[in-house]
Amino acid sequence: MKTIKKKDLNRRQFLKEATIGIAALSASGVIGKRIYAQTKAPIKIGVSISLTGSMAREGELEMGGYKLWGKIINERGCTFGEVAKLGCPGPGLLGRRVEFVVYDDKSDPSESNKLVRRLIVSDKVDLILGPYGSPASNAIAPLAEEYKMPIITPLANAPVIWEGKRREWFVGILPPAWKNLYGCLMIGKEKGAKTVAFIYSDTPFPIGASRPLIAKAKEMGMEVVLDEAYPKETADWEPIMSKAWSKRPDLILGGGYLPDAIGLMKAAKAVNATPKLFGFLVGPAIADFATSLKGDAAYVTGETFWEPFVKTPGNQEFYAAYIKEYNKQPSYHAAAGFAAGQILERAVKEVGNIEDKKALRDKLYSIKTTTIFGEYEVNPLGHPDSGWQIGKATNLIQWQKASGKKLLPNQVVIEGMVKEIVYPKESKTADVIYPFPGWGR
């Protein structure tokens, strides 16, 4: 049984490399004995992403996926899975080296807006890949429309971005946010849960994920004993967790991002909260959640959109390439970044150039494909919610004790635990452990 221990990225080195402006992923342009055509300029892809601030960890993981995609494109001219069927006329994309122009938005949506405008107007990048998170994505979406620049955003799904907006230049990879923890409600309903408390960050994505779910809980006949958004600046989650546990709910759901999920579970232990199920948004699926909480991460559930052991085209090759490049386990954030590159790769190859932005946009809105991340299909142009992802499924994971388990290929042990998909039925790798057995068990 292979055990993976925490190995932090060298953040100083990463930031130095990622924020220097133009980050060439193939410095020499020479791969083996093949040489890029001297007459072809590189393809510059702009990225404004969180490398510092509250969402730095998630942004760093996403950027790692982007960089790996670029490196592989520069080496062989294609990546893995379905898109490889279009051919690998490498090195580069259409025979041109891929370079990233990267800026740190400091986890500030207003900064992201300014930086993306700079990428388009001043840096004159050829293409854009999206930032991390719904707040930043919502802030830059109008720029895609204003400058008629097609943008793929991998890790955003708040309704405010697409619902009724008729976006014509902005597509997403994640399904609607309310689906993220829907599995918790379905499990609760099946197990006879009667009450649920929702505590979540007062920011667009957690709001968009939680409020429709609250309505669905009521439709299922559950009593919502608490519905409360806490300030996004929250650093001490004990008061809100204490308030939630005072209602003695069967389910405690919500959160926001990785710091929230870790903080809420530390608070839950501090107040000895023992609902029948914990479920949080971003956080539980990231290895940092388990390495930070250790055994206290056991039995927590959370959203996931990808795992190393899912059987999507090219996923095994992606996993191996990521391990080789970074010597650490990938999260769904990295896989989503890589998949965004694959979707861009397909669109560019099928159009045959990067200059016809309208043709690229039309392709992004019309293609149906499967990446290493799963299915890709968005609401078409003309739809009220155009650009919003409809093809991708959402899974629910639970950290379970690894002892006695027969591991799947690429299913790794972290702090004595493994992630298991417990919902939906067609994807699950293990039955959910319900109710929560208590701390230290």
C-alpha cells in the first residue's frame, strides 16, 4: 500500500517563475532534434490568477494544470485522450510554441478585472484562460464580451456568472454550483435525516451553491434549522459552528474554500459537534485538507469533479505526467486547468488558426467532447444561460480509513485515509459511512 505524505510546493520559486510576465514553457524552442519554425511567433496565452491571498492554494494548483498542458503541447503537439485523435503535429500548437503571460490577482476580483484588461489591451495576448473562482470569473466575464475575446474559465460555477446573462464569449467547465453538495442531501434523505444547518461564506460561489440547495432540502421535507452566511474575512469559525451545533442538526453543510473547510472542522471538534454528516464545498477533495486535519478529516464529505482513479480518456497519462512534473498528487483544480487547455487545444486545431476569434468562440459553444476532467458541453449561443456547463457531472467524496481496503489504481493513502466517491450511484467507489461515528474513531 503506497502512502503519500505532504510535500509543499516551493511557493517562492513558483511565484518567481509564474509572475515574471511572459513565462515561456519551452525556453530554447528545441525539443530533441526538432526546432520550431523561426517564422512562427509564439502563441501568448494570458492568465490572471490567485497566487497570493485567500485563494492562493487553489490558484496555484490550477496554474500547475495550465503549465503542464503547455509543456506537453510544446513537446509533442497534443495532449492525451480524445484530443490526441486530432493528431500530434508538434512541437507546439499549430507548430507554434505556447507561452503564458501570468499575473497574480492577489485573490481580488477587481484586480483580476484590471489585469485581464491589461493582458488584452497592453500585452495583446492571443488567448485567455480563466482565473480561479467565481468572484474573479464574474469580474472578468464582461471583458470577454467587450473585447470579443473567447475565454474558458475552469473553476467557477456561481449562477450569477451565467444565469440569464446570455454570455457570448465566456464558457465554463464546472456544472452549476447547487449540484456540488446535492449528494449530501440525497444521502441524508435516504438515511432518514430530518434537519440540516447551512453555514457558508458570504461570497458569490458559496451563496450560489447553498441557497438553491436550501430550497431543495425544504422540498425534500427536511427542516432547515439554520441558514447563515458568515463574512468572507472570517478567520475564527468556532462561533458559527457553535451556533449551528446548538440546533443539533442531522447535517451540517456549506463552507466556501479550503481555509473554510479546514477551519470549520477544527471548530467542529472544539465544540464537539457530531452531526450525522459533514459536507463542505471546496476543500475536502484537496490533499491539504487531510494533511492539515489528519485523522479529524475522516468521514467528511465534499465536492469533487475529478479523481486520479476515474476512467476518463487520457486520465492515466495525465496523472503520470503530473506526478513526474511536480512529484505530488494532483487535485481536481489541476485537472480542471489541464482540461481547459485541452478544450482550447481542440477548438484551435479544429478552427485551424487563432486569429478568427468568432470561429473559436463558435467552436467553444458547440463542441461536445470528453477531456481528462470529464464531459464538456455548454448551453449554446442564444440560450438564456449560454456558456454554462451542462455536460459535466459532480461527485461527492468522503475521506475513509484506508486500513483493510483494496485500493484502486492511482488511489493513494494520505494520513491513513483514502478518498472514496460515495455519490452518485453510477460513480461511487464505496458506500458512505453514515452516521458520523465521532471524533477519533
